[in-house]
Amino acid sequence: MKRMIFCLLAMMTGVLMLSAQRVYDFKVKDGSGNDVSLSDYRGKVLLIVNTATRCGFTPQYKELEALYEQYAQQGLEILDFPCNQFGSQAPGSFGEIHEFCTATYDIHFPQFDKIEVNGSNAHPLYTYLKSQKAFGGFDLGDKTGKLLDDMMRQRDADYAKNADIKWNFTKFLVSSDGRVLKRYEPTDKVSSIEGDLKLALNPVLNTIMSRRSVRKYLDKPVEHDKLEVIARCGINAPSGMNRQPWLVRVVEDQQLLQQVNEVYKRANAEQVSRDASFRNMFRNAPNIICVCTPDGSGDLDAGLLGENMMLAAEAIGLGTCCLGGPVRFLKSNTEAKFFLDRLDIPEGYQLNYIIAVGYPDEQPEAKPRDESKVKFIQ
């Protein structure tokens, strides 16, 4: 029993340590055996790849170098880790590998010492990368992809269920703030990575693609100057005929939020009792932004305003979530009238939606988007 408890505690500790890590927490060795901290690459977009010099995918070196030449000045770094675990296709010393790559493909991106990416000797960096992005599947429409899939299934029918690296030239795209954005299998065309690179390298596009609805926040109010920045970005959103029909109320008064939350808890006692993490009705956010519009109009302008504010929050390290439930509660519960009164909403206007804002305590994954809904009329 004691041994079982110890093992469980060890596993839990490992999971907690892993979840707390980021790409910048790891050190790797260069070709001379010197430690290199990946924090040296903070602010860069990274493409991390395990390579081999005698593989059918080895010509991808040429395409990777082309990407590097085009985007290095914009902030791209390609980090190359030779690995001999797949078909023993990366034999030789680091010096021999590096000489081959420079002579054959004239590569200029950094190469590091040989590592293992799977098994008990897997480098901690790759253990982390795999924990962030699981195996995505081979392109079965590709002849080589189908061949690899057949080969893997003969060895293990359930091979696709684990996150292990399956073959040479698996790639991980890491954002400029250290988040693992995407994993590419070796059968994914290098040309297909370029679109994702453009999004990751452009600060505005990266902010748009990075924003997620956050539903867990640290118990830490947002500083006034940051809330001012968010509001200012909001009211600079497009507005038809420059009517600016919106009204914005940024609530910083913690006592006011606590008071209205007590009303909510009394009205929803059973629901609150089931949620051990419940702190307030605004997804536990420490601050909220209330957006009001004229009765029956202004919704489009208000939507543009809200998107500007949420993207601004993302850009300065804050999380947001657009809320409708608290609006319905505030409008329907007479005990909450004091809160609406404090918002000082003029006659003819109504509370449209609320944005929860705070320091995020989670990093939600992106939800799938249906790209088939987009059609280009050419």
C-alpha cells in the first residue's frame, strides 16, 4: 500500500512539474557539448525538428533552409535535433552530420547534439513537446504516409493512440511566447507550414490566432492602466457613420462585485454548492467590462468594440471571456438592481454583454474551426 501511494504521488508530482514547464525551461547541448538554454530564443518563433541524414525525408532539409532564409529576419529559428531512433538513419557523430548537412543542403539554422525523442532516455524537451501536441496522423493520401501507417500498424495496431514521435522530420511550431502551437508529421508538406508561420510571425495575426475564451483566472485584480488601454482600444473600433452607440462601464470596485455576487449565490445556492472552485458569477474573473447599447440598435458596433477589447487584453497578457448569462441574471433579479444603478446606464440604453477580464489561470486549446464555411468567389 505504501509503495502504491508513493508511486501515485510520484506520478502526480511529475504531471504537475510537466504542466508547469515551458519550452524556455529546457536546456539542450550544442555540437560541442555545451549547454544552451532555450530561453535564449525567447521572442522567436521556433520550428523544432528531429532529423536524419539517410532518410527518405532528408531532402526536407532543402525546404527547411528555404523557409529559414525567407523568415529568419522576421523572427524564425529552426532548431535541428539529429536522432538515430528511426531506422538508424542518423548514424555518425555530430561533426559528420553537420558536415553533411552544410555541404549537401547549405543549412544555416542551428543544429544541436544528437538526442533520443522516445523511450526512457528521451530528452525532457521532447517529453514536454509530446505532452503538448499529440500525434496528428500521417497523410494517408500520400503514398509515403500510407506506407508509414501500414508499417506502424503491423508493429502496433494502436500506435496512433500514443504521442510518441513516429519518424524522422516531425516538427513542432512554437510561438514567440513559448506556447506549442502545432505539430507536423513528416508527411505534412513543408510548404503547408508556411501559412502557420506567417500567422505566428506577425504580432497582430498571432494575437488574433492566440486568443481563447478564458474561464479560470488568478485571484488578482487587473491594474487600472491596463484596463484603460483595453477600453481605449475598444472605443477605437469601427463604427457606422462614427455614431459610437456604445457605452462602456469598467468595474474595478471589488466590494461592488462581491455584493452582487452574494445576490447571485443566494439565488443559485444549489448550483454554487456543486462548484468547489466558484468565486463569482463572472467566471471568477476579478474585473468585468460591461457594454451597453441603445434599445434595439448598436449590436454590430458593440460587437466590433468587444472584439477590439478582447484582442487588446490578449496582447498585454490578459484573458477574457464574453458572458451572456450574468446579463440575463442582472436584468431578471430585482435584488441586483443596485448593481445596474451603479453602472449609471442612461434611459434608452440596456446592458448588452459583459466581458470577464483577468490574469489567466489556464491555457485553453483552440476549438476546431470549420473552414468549409469559407468560400472564395473568384
